[in-house]
Amino acid sequence: MKCVRCLHGDAHKVAEAPDGSGAWEVYLCDRCNYSWRSTEEEDVINPEKRDPWFQLDKVDLDTLQIPCPIPPLVK
Amino acid sequence: MFRDLREFLGKLEQEGQLVYFHDEILPEPDIRAIQRGSQDIGSTGPAVIIDNVKGYKGKKLAVNVHGSWANHAIMMGMDKNTNLKDQFYELADRWDSYPGELKWVKDAPCQEVVIEKDINLYEILPLFRINKNDAGFYLSKASIVTKDPEDPDNVDKENVGTYRVQVQGPDTVAMQGLAFHDVAIHLKKAEEKNQPLPIAICLGVDPMLTFMASTPLNYNQSEYKYAAAINGIPMELTKCIGYDLDVPAGAEIVLEGEIIPRKRVCEGPFGEFPGSYSGTRKQVEIKIKRVTHRKDPIFENLYLGRPWTEIDTLLGLNTCVPLYKQLKETMPEVKAVNALYQHGLTVIIATDQRFGGYAKSVAMRLATTPHGISYAKNIILVDGDVDPFDLNQVMWAFSTRIRGSQDVIVVPGTPGMPLDPASEPPGMGVKVIIDATTPMAPERVLREVKMVEKVDKAEYYQKIIADLHSQIK
């Protein structure tokens, strides 16, 4: 399933409404870790209507800043 | 004061500072809008319990618990109408009773229910997207516990901090710990040895602990002991089931897990306290191994966005008081510190002057305190008889005492707060010192001016008039 943010096909369903009402499902992208609920606003869950500023389809995730750096190993 | 969140909510209800929202709503956008709306009521706004979220029937959510100065005063055990300056001095007084007492209890309420199999956080917690362009569902008000891996028996180094947590899978979360946070010290020591760091994410705790978890304390000062000291009752703790970590016995929910060593994952953006979205970054990943909770747990979460929001109240006086204490140690002329704005990005200090130019020295002292180094970028000085919490008085000082040619000092190339949108590159900043105090000798004073004196007994009559006024309402 396509992620609404990074547009890769790594998204899948991770939850359903726990009260058994079938009110919504939650989806998660394993690549960019974006998650969304099926009942959210169109400009959150529809890639065509999302604010392009928040899209990650043209971003190399490996180059993101690491605010808490990994230290060298100490033996 | 209050042993846990439930006792506090009970008190808020008794004081008319808690409302229940029973109508059926969707998680998004309704919870966001309820939070924002209740926040926007202002300094007397109530906490809200929401108990009818579509898909989450039977689950309870508490929001805006620290969302007003009235609730803040009640948390301190004071009258809900207590003004900010009096709350500041009361907190400053109690600060000196550190350390308070810790007490370990068995059969803790926070472990009444234990979930170890098929953990699914999306189903256990009534999660929701706080701001529209957040990357997912966040825990914004957790008290997060870690220990120093090299000194695990030292309870003073056990850290309780509030860091944003994004749920990134049924049993997986990511957390932002910045390099200057205490948790980063623990993490570095674990990662140097390639060891997982045990962690407990506590949700819905005594309001004073939430308050202390977001306070910039020194590394070896205990948030638990501070909460106990200010509350005036022992802090009741219990051990996690799977780890040697101490958690509040009365917590509503505890997520026990481990930070996976030497791994960073995509996290954010998240609408942050400066009122802007953070970027997408690579942050630590945590595997949740166990969820424990009270029966019928209350999930507490916090709205933050365009200020003023609950986080501004929560991070308000607990930012002011440590800075005040640190200044006062060497500069007893300091009268009060207002660091309410965005966790102290702007700080207003009321101080008497020992000699000419002294106020500027106070500003430089503030800029070198542990919190001030990165945060305090706009430092405003006013005379000791100006109430720094009354912006009308501060603006009067601005209007009548600043000489632009010598009272505004800019220091470029200093550390900055990475989440401040004006910090460029993130982590670098510029300090601005604005001295709005009255010049004194040996500084050359060009014109002799006498300020109008304060009116005697005005505060006494203010209270009487206010009481008379409230009687006719």
C-alpha cells in the first residue's frame, strides 16, 4: 500500500478500532514511519491534497539530521 | 499535595475546574479542536475529560490539565485566583525544601493490569494526531524514566524527563532526546557499549511530577525528590516489572521497554513549543516489552502549537524558578525572573543594581546558566521594583528607560535552541540583551529624573475591591 507522505509502497494496516465498531483503521509506513487514520481530513490522508511542504517523496531519508549522534564504540 | 492524577482531577472538579465532554467525537480533528478551544479560554480554563471517542468507546482521555494559571495554582495547593507573581514566590520558597522523601510501595495501582502479549498501542491508548501535519500520533506529556548505566543505584541520577514520543508501530515508538538532555547522557553511555537502555514511559502521573519532569534541573538532581519536596508528601514509587527502574506507583499507564542501541529512525515533523513544526529527523527507537496500567486508565496528553498553549503554562514557572535561584546565588539583587515565553527563549529579569552597568552583568550571568546557554536569547532587564510578570510594567520600562545607543547589546555566534525557527543553523543563535533599568553611578546620567513612587497599601485595597466586585457578579 502506498504511503500518503513518501509515496513508497511500504504502508500497511496496523490497527482497527478496538471497540469492534469498525469506525476506522490505522495505517503505518515502514519506510518514513508516517501513520494515519482512515477517518482523517482529506488534506492529511490524500497525497493530492496534502501540503507539499510536508511530503517526503523527494527527500533522501538517509541524509536527515541526527540530533542525538551515535557515539563511537568503547571497549 | 496530590498523590496521583486522579486525586488532582478530583480536586479540580471540586473547584469547578474540570468538565466532562460526553458527546461522541472523532479522534481527528475533534480532540485537537477541543484541546485548542479549552486552552483558548485563558487563565481560568478547565481541564477536560473526554470519554466518548468513536472507535475508542470506554476509554478516557484527560486534556488541558495544566492548561490555566487557575489549575496551576490548585496544583500548588493555592487559591485558584492566586496571581502569577505570588505563585512564583511560593514555588521559589518550596524549592529550598529539596530533597523530599521517596517511598517504595508494593502492589502498585499502576500495575493492576499487565499486558505482555500482542501489545498494540494504537488500540490500548486513545491516540490522536495533535496537529494536522504531525507525522503521526504522539505522546506529548509522558514522564520518561532512565538510569545512568554506570551508576544505576544512584537515584539522584535517575532521570525523569518529558520528551516527545511518536508511536511508530504496535509496540514501537521513537523519541526525541536532544544532545543537551539528561537522557542523552544515559543513552551515550549505553550506546558506547552497544547496550540497550531500559526506559519507562509513564502517562498520567501526579501533576507536580509532570511539572518537575519538564524542569531544567541539574544532572544529579532528582525530579522525584523535587516533586516530593514541593508537594510536601513522599513520592510513592514502585519498580518496573521487567527493569530496575522506579516509576510513580499511581501512574495511569506505564510503557516498559528498551532503547535499541545505535539505531536512528525517521521521526517528525511535530508541532513544537515555539509554535512551528520541527523538521523530520532521525531519532532513537524504543521497543515496548510490556504495558502496565490502572483499571479504567485515564490517558493524559497535551496540546502544543501556536502559543499560548498548555505547554507554556506547564513550562512556565518551573523555568523561571531555577534561573532565579541560580542568579540569586551570586547576585542577591535579583528580585524575580519571568522566563514564561517559549521555555525561556525570552527572559525578563527584575533586578536592583549594585553599581552602574550591573544589570548587564546579570544578563551575562543568565546567559551562562545551564538552561540559559541554549535558550535565553532575548534577555530583558528591568528595575527591581518593576513586576516582570506584568507586561504593562515591562513595556513602561521599555518606553522610558532604554537608550538604544548603549542599552541594546547583540552577541552573535552563541549557542541556540534547535527548535527555535530563528536558530540558523539549528543549534546556533544570537543573544540580545536589552537593559531597561534606570542608569546609576558611576554611569553618567544625563538627566535627573525621579520616578513616581509606588502607592502604599494599594495591594491591600486591591484585594478588598476585588472581593467586593466578585460579590456582585
